[in-house]
Amino acid sequence: MNTIKKISNCCLGLIAILVLGASCSARVQGVLHQGGSAELNLHASLEPRMAALIRSLSRLSGSSSPSEQVLNAAAIGKSMASAPGIKSVALRNSNPTTIEGTISILQVDAFLAVPGNGGTTNFIRYEQTNTGGKLQITLDRNSGPRILTLLSSDVQDYLSALMAPVATGENLSQREYLALVQSVYGKAVAEEIAAARIQVTIDFPGSVSTIRGGRFAGNQAEFTIPLGDILVLERPLVYEVSWK
């Protein structure tokens, strides 16, 4: 099956950025510059049960080389490099289940912008004034699936294999989704997804004055994003920072 064949080459550089990591724990440290460019340092690692699941599915597809990367940094970097707003991507494998590296963004409000008949959908809004600025990130059941169309089919297939509503379009609550994962892949995998968090730390070009969805000190904002929230998008996720 195509989905199974592709699983061994993906897991999402993107989801680790904000979106995007399926049953992985991820850390993102970044700097937003005046003018809207940004650099991100990424570290994402699959949890043990999910890594075992991917290896099992890979063996079923007939592509189970002992040295094969469960997370393929080269493949993820290649797919991400062509996404809107990306200047450069440099990812590497520190081990078969962990990727790390840097992502350079030309303009944050162009990052993963989705063109369409009704105009471009920007899930990131950036405003700059003479006295400061504002950054807002919104993910919901409208923007999430549209963003996935910009990624490689590997990422979409991976999330579909996990039955994530952000990929399948199903209207499930997080409780219903985790129950579905447990029924198909077992309790341990469902528990890993429920416990996984994406830690995001961003330095802004001025002192943070207000924040939504996180905490701040000085010019630095921190967010802890549950993976299940992103995979299900039961409620819109809104993160906002203003600085001066």
C-alpha cells in the first residue's frame, strides 16, 4: 500500500515547526527579526512505541533495511525546502528516530500560505509598526487541511495512517480520536500521542507586552502545544504575541 511504503520516509519536519509532528516530542527555538524573517532550530524525536509501529509497517511494505532511518532528515528537508516562505532547510539525523537542524524563513506571514480561488490563506499574520509589532498564528479545521496540501504526500500519508482528523477531515473529538488510535494501534501508542508536546521558544525583536496561549519574559515567548490538539483541531488554536 502506498501509505505504508511512504511512512518510513516521513514524520514531519513541518509539524515539528508548528504543525506539525506525529507522535513525536519536538523542541523549536527561534528568532523573529524586525521585518519578518526568522530562523528556527528544530529537534524532533519519535516516541518508542510510534517508532516501533513505523518499523512494523515498513516491514509489511517490504522496505525494512536495518540501517533505514525511521525519520529521514534528508527526505523531510527536501520536501520542506519547496514550501512557501522557506529560504533554506538544513536537517540531519542524530539517530534513526531523531532529526535536528535549522530552518530559515524569508517572511513569516508567507510561510505555508495557501493560494486559492478565494485568495491566499495565511495561518500566520505579522504586523510591524514604528513602536513594535504583532504575530498571530491560527490553526483550525479550515486552515489545517489546506496547509497539508503544501507538504509532501509522505507527510499527508503518515498523518492519514495515524487517522488524524487534520488529514482525514473526520469530525472527531480528541477523546474519540485517541479511542480510535487505541483500537487500531493499541493503548501505548494512543498514550504517547496524548502525552506528546511541542515546546516552542521564540525571541522577538522587542520586549513582549501581551501574549495569548503561552508565557513570556523580556523579549522571549514560550509555548507548550499538545500534539493531540494539532492532530484533531477540535477547537481553533490561536497563539498571539505583541511586542514593543
